[in-house]
Amino acid sequence: MADALATLASMYKVSNKNDIPTISIQWLERPAYVFAAEIVIDDKPWFHDIKVFLKSQEYPPGA
């Protein structure tokens, strides 16, 4: 957490005390990846879309 705050602090140049941005931290009941995960059921391997892109240089539908 300290590394993340140090990174954020290095991104801002403050010229006035009133210009300091506020950083809000929220506590979630579940890990964040639970909200981003989608269940996809198909018979293709995880790298199928990558192979299709490399062959055709076009993104597959729904990618």
C-alpha cells in the first residue's frame, strides 16, 4: 500500500497547499477480482482469441 501511495504522490506537482488532491480508500467485503470475473463456458482454450488475432490481424467478435 505504501508503494501505491508513493507512486500516486510522485504523479502530482503541488504548488499550493490548497492544490493537494484527496485520496479516498474504500473497504470492500469481497476481493475486487470477484466483481471483474465473468464465467465463460466454451470448448476453446484461453489463447484461442490470441491465435485468431495473430492469423487475421482482426479482433474476434465480442473480444
